[in-house]
Amino acid sequence: MGLEGWRLSRTELRELLNKYERAVEDDAYFLVQPSNAERQLLGPDLLQRRITAVRQARDQNRRFLEQVLEDLPDIFAGPDAAVPPARPVAEFRSLGNGVSTLPSSSYGSLASVFLHLMRDWSALCEHVISVQYGPVVQEIKEILPKGSQVLLPGAGLGRLALMLASEGFQVEANDASRLFLTFADYILNREAACLLALLSELGLVGGMLAVSHGTEHVLARQLAERLGLENKPWHLEFITGQVREAVQMADLEERLVGSSSTRSMQNLLDARAAIEKEKVKTLEPPSTQVLLPAVPKRGTLGRTVRLRSGRVASEEEVNDKVMDKLVDELVRYKAPILEEIRKAMNPVRAKEALIGKYRFSTVRRYLASWERFREWADALGKPGQRPNSVTLVDYMYAREEEGMGASIPLAVSTAVAWFEKTAGTPEDEMLMNQQFLQLVMKELTRKLEMKAPPVRRCSTLEDFRDSLL
């Protein structure tokens, strides 16, 4: 019995190897030692090719089994032998006492292992996999939403489990054969660990890995070549799953950022270049030059900002106030994104991601437009409720009566769309996604450009404030 109950020991696997090679010698005897009549029919060249093929197959199987043997823990290696190996893809555990395992006569021979290896993990039988496992994966995708839990009994060497996991499902795969579990652990975790280590070494993690979306087959082939491995079909499935997970994380970051545009390869490369530039800055030796006090500059591009009151504030102080204001508005809006921030592993980092690629000056401008609209909506209706599209239309016509430029409708639309995106508002609930509202904004812009006189439709914000007083 091995150190892990479900896993074979070196002695057990070596015994199975000896038994397997004896069976191979018996089965191959008449192939490599034919009768005289058969030798004459085959000829020396064909007979020699047969012998060479049988010998190469035996040696290749033996080398593979020796690698699995070396991977099994050696109990005489000391206490470190009890430390489980890294399992980045599939976690293995025993089901506990009382759960019986299969006898060696049932899926307990190496011949059955090689048969399943050929069927499930070789390129020669990829057509069998597509016919046998493909419909199962497709039907589960149609029945269950992504992320659902799937129980897979009799998982064998884990190919179907990996295919389902690469589609985003949480898979629990069971099997009663310790021999098959031992080989499934080796196939799923050891080579995959090498692939993950190489990805990390090359810096292909997170957003940089998400860039590979659509070119997973090229990445899988290059990784296999770099490691000196045969390019196997399951490599592509594994890398596809890793890229898909990276893309999902990038999408989550995008929602936290609140950008209205999709993430592109250039965005990711620019972000990576900025990070590397910051690293170089931190490695530069400190300058011995005496620096004179900097003259405060107007605007947010300088290190200081002159407020309307005349006081000069640091840029960090102003940015903190912008962040606090944004969070206050999100709380008042009861934004769905706040729940995701609370669940995040690093809520502070998630909150900072709300600003994203926008400058704080841009966020402050958007917030000012949103806050004015929200105050008008609060005065018009019930404070604390989300404004609806009708309220936004009335607000724009009220702004028209007050007098505004032709660029204001676009500015307000952009600010509202940005805030809703940042708040994590569902697409079907966003005000600016409603077609009639877009038409109203376009018509209002056209009227302002033509300088047509406004039509008084509702009270202004000042009128509502006066009436409340």
C-alpha cells in the first residue's frame, strides 16, 4: 500500500510491470519467432521491421512506466516521501473507509491502462474522443450553466473530466481502480505542472495570458516544444482552459474598472509596459541632486492641485476625495458591484480598480455630471431610488430650458453610461441602452446645434429646491 491509500506503491507497480512484460513476451513470441514457412512468406526485411516495431513498442512502454515509477514516493527516502506532490489540475483524495476498490482482474492490469491511454490520450484516436465524449460535453453545456458541479463516476484516466473542466464546470470524478487513479494523477498533474511552471516563467499569467485567446493551439505547441514534449491533443484543452480562466478574470477586472470599451491586446501590452517601466524606476539609484520646491501647477497633471478656494492640495488628497465620493454615490445607488468588491480577496485593490484606466480628473468630471442628475432626480421623486429613463429625459429638457451647449447631451449620456457600467448595472437595465432614450438625445443635440428655442416642459432643479423650502 502506498503512502496515499488510493495510489499504488512502487513495489505494486513494479510487480504489475513484470507481469505485463511476461504477457507481452508470450503474446509476441510467434510474431518475432515465426515458423520457417512464415519466414519465407514474410522475407527477411519485413520480418526485421516487425521485430523492430515490437521491440520499440515494448521499450517505449517500459520507459513510460519507469517515469511513473520514479514519480511514486520512495518510502526509504525519508520523511519527505510523505509529502504529496504538486497537483495543479486535479486534486485526489480517498473516499474513506468502507469504499472498496476493484480487484486486479478488473481494470487492474497494465494492458487495460495502455488500451485507455491509446483511446483517450493519443492523437491517433482523437476521432474516437470527438464521437464518444464530444456529444456528452455538448449536452451538458446545453443542460447546465457554466460553473455548475458535475459528478463523473467511472472517470478512468480523466480525459472526459478534463474536457468538462476546460469548459468551465466544477468536476468531481470518481474511480475505484487504484491503478487508473495512479496513472490519471500522473497524466493530469505532472506534465500539466511543467506547462504551468513554464507559463509562469515566461510571464504568461493573468492579462498577458488572456492575450493568447484565439491562438491557444499555437501557444500549446510552443510550450510543448520548449519542454521537449510531444505535442498532445490534451495540451490544447488544458491551455484553452487556462486562457479561458484568464479571460474571465480580465473581464471581471474590466467590469471593476468600469471601462465602456472591450479589452484589446494593445491595452494589455500597454499595461504590461507600464508595469515594467515602474519596476525600472524603482531600481534606479536615488539622485544626489538637490531639488528645489516645486511650483504648484493648476490642473491634475501636476503633483499639486489648486482648489477653487485657493488652497493648494496634494494630488493624492484630491484623488482620495474623488474615490470617497465615487463610493458614496455607489452606495446611494445600491450598486451591484459593491457586493463583488466585498467578496474580493483584496477589497482595497478591487475598490481602486473602479477608477481603472481613467484619469481622476475624468472621473471627477463624470461624477459631477452624474451627481447633478441624481440630485435633480431625488428632488423630483423619492430620494434613494434609481433614476429611470423618463427622469433622464425630463432632466435633459430642464437643462435645455436653463440654456446649455450642444455638447451637453453627449457629456451627460457619457457620464450616465460610465456610472452605470462602473456600478455593475445589468445591460438590460442601463438607461443609455434604451433605444428611445438614444433617439431623444440625438434629437436634442440636433435642436441645440440648430439653436432652436426650448419648450418649457418641467421645472428646473432650482424651482424644486425653492418649492421644498
